[in-house]
Amino acid sequence: METVTIKVEGMSCQHCVNSIEGSVGKLEGVSTVMVDLDRGTVSIDFDPEKVTKDKMKDAIEDQGYDVL
């Protein structure tokens, strides 16, 4: 398992948290998704053999947020 922290712009409420945790959490190989609204980050525990960082970033951007 690896952990990555992604800086995300545009998150401001619980809906944002649910949207990102739901979309990224559905990806195969992702075990934990933690959104920190105060810091504007998303921390993800994942299996690098099953999912790429780019796929996780795409899932966040597909929800309408900007990955920095």
C-alpha cells in the first residue's frame, strides 16, 4: 500500500467530501480516502498495482474539482 496526498481546489462543504470520497473510493485498489477541507487536500491509501495516481486525479476532476 502507498499513500498519496493530492492538493485540490474548490472543495468547501460536506457535499464536496461525499462526492470525492465516493468517486475515488469506488476505484479498484483504493482502500481509504480522507478529505481535509481546511487544508484543501485529499489523502488516499491505494495499491499501486491496481490503480494509478492519474486515475485518482481524473476521478476528482470528473467531480468538477481542480487538482493542483
